[in-house]
Amino acid sequence: MSALNVYASTPLLITSGAAVLATTIGLVKPGPVRRHGPAVLSLAGIVAAIVMSVILWGDRVEAFNGGLRADRFAMMFNIIFLVLAGATILMASREPAAVDRRGEYAGLILIATTGMMLVAGAGDLISIFLGIEILSVALYVLCALAVWREGSLESGLKYLIAGAVGGAVLLYGLALLFGATGSTALAEIGPALAGTSLVDEPMILGAMVLIGAGLAFKASAAPFHMWAPDVYQGAPTTVTAFMATATKAAAFAAFLRLFSGLIPDMQPDWGILLAVLAVASIVVGNLAALVQTSMTRMLAYSSVAQAGYLLIGVATGTLQGAEALIYYLLAYGVMTMAAFAVVIIREREVEDGDTIASLTGYGRARPVLGAVLTLAMLSLAGFPPLSGFVGKFMLFGSAVESDMAWLAVVGALGSVVSLGYYLRVVTVTWLNGDPGVPPRRMLAVVGPTGIVAVTLAVAIVALGIFAAPMIDLSGAAAESLIAP
Amino acid sequence: MMETMEGVPLGLYLAVSGALFLMGLLGVLIRRNPLLLLLAVELMLNSANVALVGFSRHWNVTDGHIFALVVMVVAAAEVVIGLGLVVATFKQRRALDVDRMTVLKG
Amino acid sequence: MPWVSAIVLIPLFGALSMLFVPSGGFVQARIHALLAAVLTAAFTAYVVVDFDRGEGGLQHIDHLDWVESIGLSWDVGVDGISLWMIALTAGLFLLGIAVACWRLPECGRAYLALLLLAQAGLMGLFAAGDLVLFYVFWETMLIPFYFLIGVWGNEDRRAAVVRFVVYTMAGSLLMLVAILGTAFTARSITGQFTFLIRDLEGIPFSTAQSVWLFLGFAIAFAIKLPLFPFHGWLPRVYAAGPILVTALLAAVMSKAGAYGFMRVGVPLFPEGADIMAVTIGLLALAGIVYGSLLAWRAPTMRLLVAYSSIAHLGFIAMAIVAFDLQASQGAMLQMVNHGIVVAAAFMVVGIINRAAPSDRLDSIGGLAFGAPRLAAVFLIVAMASLAIPGSNSFAGEFLLLTGVFRHHPWLAALATLGIIYAAVYMLRLYQSSMNGPAHGGRGKDAEMRAVDYLMLAPLVLAMLVIALWPRGIVGATTNSLERSISPAQVAADRPADQIRVRIAPNPPPAALPLPGDPLPEVPVEEVPQP
Amino acid sequence: MIEVLAWLVLALPLLSCLALSLWPGEPPKAYTRAVGLGLPAIGFVLSAVIFAVLLGRDAGDRTEVSTLWNWVRSDTLSIDLALQIDPLSVLMMLVVTGVGSLIVWYSTEYMDHDRDYRRFFAELGFFLFSMLLLVMAANFFFLIVGWGLVGLASYLLIGFYYDKPSAVAASKKAFVINVIGDVGMVLAAFILVRELGTLDYGEVFAAAPGEMGMGTGVSEMVAILLFVGAAAKSAQIPLHTWLPDAMEGPTPVSALIHAATMVTAGVYMIVRSNVLYELAPYASDAVAIVGALTLLMAATIAFVQEDIKRILAWSTVSQIGYMIMAAGLGAYSAGMFHFLTHAFFKALLFLGAGIVIHALADQQSIDRMGGLKKHLRVAYLTMAVGCLAIAAIPPFSGFFSKDEIIAYSFAAGDLGVVLGIVGLVAGGLTAFYMFRLFFRVFHGPEPEGGYDVEHPHAPGPAMTIPVVVLAALAAVAGFLQVPEAWHPLEDWLAPAITAAPDLHPSGAQILISMIGGTALALAAIWFAHWMYVADPGRRLRMAGTLAGYRRLLHDQYRFDHAFEAAAVQPGRDLGDGLMATVERGGAQGIPTGVARAAILAGRGLRLAQTGLVRTYALAMVAGVAILGVIAILVVR
Amino acid sequence: MGEQILFGLASGAALMFGALVITLKKPFQATVSLIGCLLAVALLFLGLSAPFVAAIQVIVYAGAIVVLFLFVIAYLGERPLPELDNPLARYEVVGWVALVGLAGQGAVLLATSNLTGLWDQPTRPDDIGSPEAIGRSFLDDYIVPFEATSLALVVAAVGAVLLAKRGVRAEGGR
């Protein structure tokens, strides 16, 4: 009880409190309070949590005897999660699945966010597992939120079954890691493993294989990705957006904590495992995305491929890799979220808004949203000077620096393939035929979602052109992870 | 207090644990009823618990026990949600067969 | 005064300013675009006039750290190689934008904005002194061209642009890896991490490093050039784009590949370049013959010019890997020439298309009677294109081939086949449309109009001026090209009297090489202290 | 002073071209005439002044180089935009501007009813400029530039009637073959740059003997490659086929470009490069042999031609063969002498033919002619002079020049003797086909059904006077060089021809050539008379003899077929083949294929995505297992 | 000696019941088998000196969670699935190979592990399994997971309510 230090856990406390409050306020009599209360409350909570995370930046405190870390790494990820959660809640203002259950929706998103923050700040294996499970369970529910839709329920159930298996694999891996070292606290595992290598102890090797697989599942890296397209497509699109960005970030937070942060010295041993996963993801994700007709499925496969790029940052096991990964996670989150925002708007406009074909001529009907989508696609494809480029540049750079240039080559070739589908969206948006919506509202951005979309688009550009501050922050976060 | 005692070595527990884990995996692969799938997942979680508790005794720490308890809570939460989904699905489709849940594919 | 930055940024701001032009404000849009283009041209003119011909390195450098922590910087400047590329870009885009303003297509604001963006991209590419910046512009310029062709092109445009972008990116993403590889490898040798081209010159990479890194760059350049057999994207794109865009694309963007070889590939990786030189030379030769034969048999006018472009760029590629000052200067001159000539050729084809029922060569003929002025201009363009002695192109090709001939006589001798074929296919183009009995369209429709003079008259004038005084262009390139090729000359064991300068690594290699990374011999005694 | 004049001479025709072509719309004919004729005529006057100035100087002091500006400097190579005024170029200038002006004058009437009056004179001006650049250039580079530009001018003028497909085809053929020649020259220039580092005449000729050496491969190569250019331009085997087709151009063009000036540029070039040729004995011999073969071949082909201009064209080919042969044998001044006289009499013949054609409303077939003597008196007389001159009947100019070549040949060793005999025989052939033409056009019966026009009309003064002037020159120009008497031309040219071997035909050789040549010519003329005049029906009766050979002659020894089969059609086939295979299948196909493969792979992955959650679990299990295997195999 | 007998019996039972769980096709029977398996595992926990965990296993796991299963089964009724072609038939080999591979890897792992005392007689542990020890540990080192479990339970509660609600699609939703 010596170092309880509740102060350091304020972001989590705020979000979980906000979650409970938002859920509760969603239960009041129907009316404006019920309609807007949850969103306002949760946004307030998110802002407060962000503020606290910023205040805690650099303090390097630990709460609860090291059970929760408030280092820069955790704070950085907190901010990423919170920003994405805020965007999601804003976009969900007209989410059909959230109608009449806004409180629960916001609450679950916030709880999932809390779970993610727990993962990022975890000081022991138990918290990591628990955080991942909390966010997963919350997402199972969110996926199935549109219970009247077959697809939504199906996605929830599929996610649950696959997720349970993935969770069990992860759990077993954590158990082996604990078994090999005798402790679940990260602070003790590290020293316990110092000087050994995976070659010496097969149990650690097994642990890392299982942990890698379990986390790869959460990060939707091939071959553990197969749930992702179905779930992304079936789930309400706002949830998908959140899943595709924040969950992935959480998985990579765990990756970084458990690999780069915990056993960087053993990178020569586990680097190849993650590299294999990265290659598989890049290949599978990009190829499968080529033939999709649904935007969400396409983005799902794209997220598989992006997971591959992100894995490069882990596989290097270096500070630079972590730095690149953290930066790219933010960039990836922003651009994917922006793409989803446009899809969400389109879905509300037309019945089949999820299909790529429905975007035909969208650029002429709604130039601003078309531009947002274009920026998102180009950035995902890695066109300079957008943030996606800077991220890939850093990731490839870290690979080259770690003598894994072949990984960068694979990434580069994958990016070429990815152009096939990213550009298709752009082509359809601008280059093809008649717009479905008359071009009356040239500059219209539709509601909060539109505002989110435009803001994110600005961020895509700004993070690219004015990348320096963000990169410095990522670097500081990575430093607190690897060389505290 | 590190005296040895008459007992079963950790390795055997791990072997049992591993066998249970694989059984769970096998169950997930061969069952079509989502309820049975959930049961198989419970097997896997239990196998992990055996390993955790076994390791805990091996290293003489409580961590494993704590972990196992947390796993139980998580399992409970998962089961609750899982069963909720199963019931909702049943209400919608009147059938419980994961092999027929193929609205989403490709 | 940051002249070069201004040259890059003015078109960019011009493009962005279109956002603030109200829809329907076409006059305003025209003013913005023209102003940007004219200002760019004026600044370029200043830089050309102010250029110090005695200096080989970069001049008018503007340096600003972009993302310091990962070594990115805004670093632009001009040297003798980029000077003329920038001038070419400024001139052609000024004309192009003027033409576009004169006859604004639908969605005119976007069109002008994209043209300006393309100009900014090209300017940045040619001015970049930093490898990453080079890459940034290399990629960025694809996007405006993608839209320009994709939105305003003909029926085949969508498939063509996607192929174009994907194909080009295939090379350039590998180049990105190579850029990273260069910087990190250089760091392991010198201890300094930089993407600045001038600081990466003269670094003693090992042979294997040099070859691999060179290849990484070379594929991107070869695709852009395009070097046979990497030209698969070109014919369809040239055939699909709106004619003005195709003209600009063929005139300026295809030079990016050659420029890359001269500015980056050869000077940074002399050993790799030397080892690959014969291969590239042979591919260039193959491209010359291949492009010529296909141009001869091409069914449509645009394809004919497109394939002729492959042949012409083959000459340039061949010259670049000869590592001969004269060849390089010829190549440089030829890059400018080809830019002017091919732009004019495409514009002429566009004029003919105006009267013709289709782009097919046999769809129209005998225009000379109704359109004598077009016939005259076309003749000049055709002659310049087939490099008749006395034309500007002949000046370029002569210099270039004499240079190549010094080192690879057979390569140069066989390359002259391209000159003969050029006569065949260019006359085919000229005669089938201009001569013979009139059919397929009224000559009057194809006669030169004021808007056509706007573009073609300056181009023809430029051809004549260069034909009369190529030294004006060649003279400015001497020192920069010497800098560019001399390391490769060293690598190729050329006689000492041919090597004019020696490039010292900057900074000198670290005293202690990293373990397991044997440091190649550094010719210390030959290196003059900077 | 003469530098400025020289630049003026060069600039005036260009000015004329520009002044005509830049005039908006169709200018008045008077203006066109004044500019088109006036400026070249002034050029001739200035050339004459230069000639006079040089004449006033010592022989060693007659070479001047005038640089306008440094055209390019790259590495060690520096090329100036410079003119060289020396006896050789002045001679050429005089002929080009002189004969040129006469022909332009002639054209003012000849082209009067053509629709593109202005264009014709503009293009003629351009030709004169190019030709002058060719002969006045002070280095090989601008020689090549002029070389290329005269090709362009020739192309334009051959294709003057551009709506006529045959003219278009002929112009293209001429151009492409000339480009082949250009490439030969360019390659020679490459070697010169590589070996000597310069292209200046002075420097090349000074350095070549020392740097390249006598009879070395390099020297031979340079000479051969230069000769490729000469062969293309001067219609020597095997690059001669364009010249007969070039008769599609207006007749004055044929006279000026394809008879008097441009086609003899090859001779000029060889003479100019005499130093290089003297370094290359084998190449020189090859040149001479090619010249002789061409001479013989063209003369025989001329036998069977029915088109008056084509006869003259083959005759030109043949006559240039004489000059090339002479140059190859080292008799440079003899070659130049024949060039000079040939310029006069061949221009005369073409212009005379032009009068006939003009009178018969553009009828060119000699089958549709005959008995024109009484209609076209001036033409008849002047053509007679021309024919006698080309047939080498004393005292007309051809007699002196041709016999000088033959005599020099006899003096030039064993090869020379053989070639001299060829020359003699060919002289006889020449006399025959020329008088065949002459008799069939002017004597004999009128064609069946009468002429194409009611009354062949006599030409006006603008056409008559130049013809008469040329006839006078063709008659007397031979006296410039009289064997064993005086040789002012040779002396004049001596400063330019520094390396000429000392050939001195003996008196016997001169006599043999003179008497033999004249006798053969007279016999041939008699034979022609016997065949075409004495009994006009005889040629029809004899039409069946030697049918096979005649067909070969009609096919012009099948050079065209050979080219078509050996180079053109394979090129087309190769192009089509490449388009179908490498382009569609490879360059375009492979990227497409890769893209298709990627999409197929994507479809495969899509199929694997069955929607069955158990599949996904299976993939995970398999994934873990594979990772485990990798861990065991790779990490261990 | 007692532990060995306990282990023998419990592990045998656990494996047997586990096998039944995945082979029995009727959900009710399978669930009952799971209870047996869980109880056997609880015995294993006892053998591992973890009485508290064992107790929780019996009370919470077997007693509460599995009962939930039984409720649901009762609610849904027993409906044997119609026999269909196994859509995974063509992947069956892959599955078996993967499972056998995993088993083999597990065996290799156990066989080659250098973990000290893996195959030795166990050392007697301290008092780590008692409620007191666990409580102290929970509130001392593991308060974060302890608190966080509440979140998991909140999610479960909220989620269950949400999923049970009949689909409401009012308020302008499509």
C-alpha cells in the first residue's frame, strides 16, 4: 500500500466513471437529455482524460505498486485511444444501432477505451490480459448492437467465438511466460529474462509464439485476421471504425510492451516470428482487398495489410521501430477513421452506401467529402507528404536500420498492390460517371460526422507536413518504453 | 521452507493442461453449435488456469492464483455475452449452427 | 531571397488559391493560374540569369529542417543539371496554362489547380537537394497527373491512369527503400545521418552496397524514363490523356527518370552504376530499336509519338551510362530538346485530332492544302523530332552519341539505327496526315488558330534558338555534370585525363569502421581537402 | 571583307526563303519573283566578287575561315559556326548560285500556273541556303548540317505536289535514303572526334595523317563511312534508287537539285576530304569501283526508260559515277571539272526537257513525243548542244571533262585501266541513250493521235534565256582544261586539294581516251540514228530482242525489290511481330498479368474466407502451429 | 503420495470429461460433462495447494457459469442439428496436422525445457493459496486487475441487457 498513487490512474478513473454515468444518463426519460446527454458526458470525460494524460506526460509515475504505469508510452496511447473514441462517439450521433441506447453505446465505447488504456499502462501480465478482454467483451456487444440485422448479430457471435479462442491462446502464452519467469509483473519479468535467450528456454519461445499469435489476432494480422472482414462488415460502421483503429492500437500497445519493451535484447530470436506475421499480413491483406466490393470489407483487409506494416515496427525491436510504430498508429487511426467517416455518411444517404460502387461520382456531388476520402486513401497508400507516407517512411527506415531491409521491400511491394484498391476508390469517386446525389450542397459536410471527417482530413495533411512534433512525442513515448 | 515434498512434478500438470487446451481447440474445430463452442472455450481457459496455478506453486508466488481468478471473471463475462448472443441469434434465426452463419463472407 | 523555394511554392500556392475562387469565377481562376505561372517563370528566369556557370554544386540553396529527428529537410537549389529542367518546366507550364486558360475545359478551376500542382511537383522534384524531398515530389506529382488524365482524358483513361500510377509506384516505393538504405549505409560508413544528396556524394560504399542501392534507384528511374522493357504504362497513358496534359507529361515528367540517374543514381553509386552501365546501355539500345519499330507500325498518331518517345529517351539513357562529359551534356541538351519537341508534337497531333474523325493514322490525310501553316509548323516539329542535321535534336544527339562512341563504339553505331527509323516513322506521321489526297476531315478545321500559335510558336522558336546556339544550354551544365560523372569515371577506370574533378566524401569517413563492415579503400591521396 | 560577303552569300537565299514564307497570305507574284530570284542572284554576284578577290591573291593565301560564334563546346570537342572560303568552296558557290539563279529565273515562268508559287521559291531559297552551307562549312559538323538540310529541301521539292501519292512516296524514299547517308557521315564524324577530337577541316586534315595513319582500319573506316554519305547523296550503288523517283518533283528542281548541285555534293565531299581518302587506299579503290559500276549500271538502265526525266535522271546517276570514280582514283580536279561541266549540260538538258514538258502540258513520256524539232526550235538547238556535250563530242565541254577522267584513270594503275575502259564503254552507252532521247523527242514521227495539246507552245523569255546561257556554257566550258595545254581549274583548286597523288596521264593515254571516246560516241550516235530516225519502225520490230535483259533493266536491276525484301518488309514484320508479342505479351502483358495474378490470388483468398467461423479458428490453429514450427526451425 | 493419487484420478477425470464435452452432441450432456471436468480441475487445484481457487472454481465456475449454460439450454430447448455435409471437410487434414503439430510442439517444449525443477518433486510452497494470502495479494499488488474486473462485469451486465432487449429501431434510425 506504500505507493498507491491514485493520481496516476486518473485517466482510467475518469473514463470508467464517465462510462457509468453515460450509461446511466441514457436511461432517463426520452428527451433531449437522453438523446444528447451520453455523448456530451462521454466527450467531456474524454476531454478530461486527455487533459489528465497530458498533465501526466513526463511524470513517469507508477500507480498501485507498479500495477499501472503512467509513463509517456501509456499517456501517448491514452491520447490516441481517447481521440479515436471521441471521434467515434461524435460519429455515432446518428448511428441507427445506437438509437434508444445511446447511453449504453457511449458507455461501452468508453469501457472499451478504458480497457485499451489499461493495456497500454499495464504493469503486469494480468492487467494486459484483462484490458484486452474488457475491450473485447465490450466490442462483442457493440458489434451485435444492431440486433435486428442478421449481419450484426452474426458478426458479434463470430467475433466472440474467434475472440475467445484468440484470448485463450494469448492467455496460455501469458501463462507460459509467467511460468518461465515466476512473475507476472513486467518489472520483474524483464530482469528475470536478462541474459537468457529464447534459444535457452523453449518455454519462453512457446510463450512468445502464443502471445504473438494472440495479439496478432487482436491486431488482425494474418493468418489470425479472418474474423476481421466479416466482423467489420457486419458491425455498425461506427463500431467498425473504432475497432479498426483503436483496437489495433491497443493490440500494438501490448505488442510493444511485451516484445520491444520487455525483451528487446532477444529481438534476433523473436524478430523473425513477427516478421513472418508482417509479411503474411501484407501479402494477404493487400491481395484480398483487391477484389472487395464493400468499402468496409476493403478497409478491413486494408487494416490487415496495415497491421503488417505496423508489425515491422515491432519486429525490429528497436527504439526507432517503436517510435515509427507509435507515429504510424496515430496516422493510421486518423486516416482510417476519416475513410470510415465518409462511408458512414454515405451509408446514411443511400441503401447500399457500404459498396464501393455507391461512391460513384461522389466527388462531384460532395467535393469536400470526396476530398476527405481521397486524402484518406492516398495517405493509406503512402503518398507523400501525407501522414501515411511519413509513417511508412519511418517504419521502413527502422526496418532498414535493423538490417531487415527485405521487410521494407516486402512492405514497398505490398504498398504497390495496395494502390490497386485505394486508387480504385479514388477513381470511382472522381473519375466515374453520374453522381447519385445532385450536386446542390457542394460544400455540405453532414453533421458531426462530417465535421469529424474534415477534421481528420486536416489532421492527415497536418501530421504529414508538420510531422516533427508528433514524431518527437512518439520518440519520447518509445524511449519511455525501451530505455526508461 | 523450500523442502521438497512428495508430489507430482509440474511437468505432468503442464501435460494435462496442454492436453485440455488442445481438446478445447479441437472442440472449437469440430462443433457446430455455438453453445458447444463456448463450452470448448471454457475448456481452454481452464487448461490455462491449471498451468497458472501449477506455475504459481512452482515459483511459490500467488500471481498465478490471482491470474486464474481474473480468468474466471473474464470467462464469466464472456459466457454471459456469448449466451446473450446465442439467444439473440436463436430468436432471429431459429437455428443454432455456426455453419449457417455465412451472411458475411468473401 | 529564397528564389528556388519560391519557384516550387508559387505554383503550389496558386493551386491552393483556387480553393478560394468562387465556383463560376472563371476569370478569377484564370488570373490566379496565369499569375502563378508567370511569376514562376519570372523567378526561373532570374535563377537562370543569375546562375553561376563556374560552380558545379547546388546554388541558391534554401535549407529548412522539416522533421529533424528523422533527418527530413526542405532543401532545394539548382545546379547545372536541374537548371534547365526547371526552366523547361517553367516554360512549358506557362505555355500550357496559358493554353488551358484560353480554352478552359469543364471544371476549369480544378483543371488549372491540378496543372499548377503538377508544376509544383515537378519543380520540387528538380530542385530537391534532399533524397526524401526528391521522393516526396516524385510521388506527389503523380497525383495531379492522375486526376488530369483520369478526369479529362478519353474513354480508356481510368484503366490507363491506374496502370500508370501503380507501375510508377512499383519502382518508386523500391526507391524509397533504397533511399533509406543509402542513408543508413552511409551512416555506418561516415557516422553521419543525412539525406542530403550533396552530403551523400563520394561516400565509399562497398561494391555490393553500391550495386544494390543503385538498382533500387535505377528501377524507379527506368520505369519513369521509361527504359525498355519498363515502358508498359506509357503508350496507354499517352493515348488516354487530354492532349495538353499528355504533352506536358511526355515533355517534362519523362525527364524525371533521366534526371534521377544524373543527379542521384550515377553520382552517388558510381560503382553500381559502372557495373550496371552495359546492361542499361543495351536496354537503351533495345529501347531505341524497339520504340522505333513500334512507332513505325503504330496505328494511331498518339501511339506513334509515344513510342517515338521511348526511342528518344533510349538515346538519353545510353548517354547517361557512358560516363562521358560530352555524352552527358548531349543527354542534358537532348532532355530539353525532347521536352520541347515532344510537347510540340503532341500539340500538333491534338490539332489534327480536331479535324480528324479518330486518332488513327489512316483516318485523315491531305491536310496540307487546307492547313498550310499547320503543315509548316508540323514539318519543323517532325524534322526536329527525327533530328535532321541542323535541328536542335541533332545537336543533342550528335553530342550524346559522340560521347557514347568514345567508350562504346558499337552501342553508338547501332543506336544510329534509331535515327534512320526516326525518319521513317516521323515521315509516316507527317505524310499520312498532311500529304496525299485529302480525306477524313477538312483541312480548314486543322489550320493553326491563335491558341495553337500560343503554344507552338514559342516552342518552334525555342527549337530554332537551341539549334543555333546550343552552347547556351550546354555551357551551364559543364561543372555540374563533371561532378556528377567523375566518380563513375573513376569507378570505370577511365584514363586520368578524362576525369576532371574528384569528389571527397563530406564529411570524411569515420575513423573507425563498424565491426563486420569492412571499409572500402578511400583514395585519400587523390582527395583535395575541402 | 570577303568574310562578310561569304556570310551574305549564305544568308541571302535564307533571307529569300524567310521573306517569302513569312509573308502573310499569298504574296503578289511580282514580289515572289523579285525576292525569289533577286536575292540568289545577288548571291551569285557576291560569289563572283569573292572569286575575283581570291583570284587576286597568292595561291597559298586563298583560304579563309570565318567564325560567327562558338556553336558548342563540350569536353574536348569544340564546334564553331564557321565558314571556310577557299578555291574549292568558291567554285561550288559560283556553280550553286550561278546555275541556281538561272534555274530560279527559268522557274518564274515554268511554275507560273502552279498553285503554290510562293512555296516553290521559298523552298528553292531554302535549298540554296542549305547547299551553300554544305559547301561553305568550315568543319565536318556543318557539312553534315548542310548535308541534312539539302536532304530536307530535296524532300520538300520532290514532294512539291504533295497530293500526288507517287510524289509523296518518292519524297519519303529520297529522305530516308539520305538519312542513311547522313548516318554514315555522322558515324565518320564520331570516329574523327574519337581519334582527333576535332571536326575542323584544317585541324582534321593536319592531324589525320599523323594520328590515324596511312591505310589503318580507322582511316579506311572513316573513308568508307563518309562515302556512305556520298553514295546516298550522289545516288551511287546501292543507295541510288531514290534519284529516278525524285523526278516526281517539278522539272527545275530536277535540274537544280537532282542534276546540277545537290547530287554532286558527294563528289565535293570526297574532294574536300581528299586527305582522308588518300589515307585510305582500299576505301578509295572501293569508291572508284562503286563509281564505275554505277556508271555502267545507270547507263544501261537509261536505255529502256520512256520518261524523259527518268532518262535524264539515270544519266545523272551515271555521270556522277564518272565523278566518283575520278575522285576515288585520286583525280580530284578531274572530278570537279566534270562536276562543273555536268552542272551546265545536265541543267541545260533538264531545262530543255522542261520546255518540252511544259509545251506538251506536263507530258513526260517520250512515247507521246516526236518531231518536236519544228515546234520548239530553241529547245531543239540547246538540247542538241547538251546532248553533244554529254556524249563527249569535241569541242563541247563533256568531251574535255570526261576524257580527262578517262585519261587520269589510265594513269592510275591497273585498277585505273580497267575502270578507264569501263568509262570509255559507258561513254558510248551515254551517247546512245542520250541520242535515243534526242531523236525520239525531236525527230521521227509525231506520236499516234497527235500531241496532248493542240500546238506545243514555245517558251517565253524567262525560260529561254537561262537555257541559252547554259547551252553556251555547256558548249565552251570544256576549254577551262585542255590536256597538255592549260589547266587553270586544277591550279585554282590546288590549295584545297593538298593530298592529290601526282597523276600525269601520258600523251598516249590522253589520245586513246580522246579518240576512243569520240569514236565510240559517234558510233553510238549513228546507231541511235539508224534505229530511231532512219527507220522509225525498227525499234518496234526490235522490241522483242533481249526480252529478259530488258525486263531486268525495266526493273532497274531489282534494287528496289531487294531493299523492300531485305530491309523494309522485314522491318515492318518485325514491328508488327514485336507489337503482337513483346508489347502486348511482355511490356504490356506482364504488368497486366501480374495484376491479374494478384486479383486471382485475391479471389482465392476470398474463397478461403468462407464465412464459417470454424474456418477462421482453423486458420488460427494452423497459424500457431506454423509459427511454432518456424520458431523451432529458424530460431533454434 | 496423496497428491499423486489425487492427480491421477483428477487428471484422468478431467481429460475424460473434457473429451466428452467436445464429443457429445447434445448440449445438455456436454454441459454436464463440463461440470465434471471443472470439478476435476478443482481437484487438481487442491492438489496444487490452491484451495481458494479450487473453491471458487466449484462455486463460481461450476456452480454459476455452467448453470447459466443450463438455463439457456433449457430456454432454447434441445434441438439436435440436422446432419449437414461438413463444409470444413476439405480442411480436415489441415486441422489434424495442425493439432498434432501443436501437440508435438508442446511435447518438445516440455521435453526440452530447462526450467529448473520441472520434472522434480515439487517444493512445498508457502501459504500462497489461502484466501488471506490471495486477498492480501489482490489488494496489494493486484489492485488494478481487481478493480478492472469490475469493468468486465459491468460490460457483461450492460451487454446482456442490451442483447436481451428486443430490437428497437425508433428515433429516425433506418
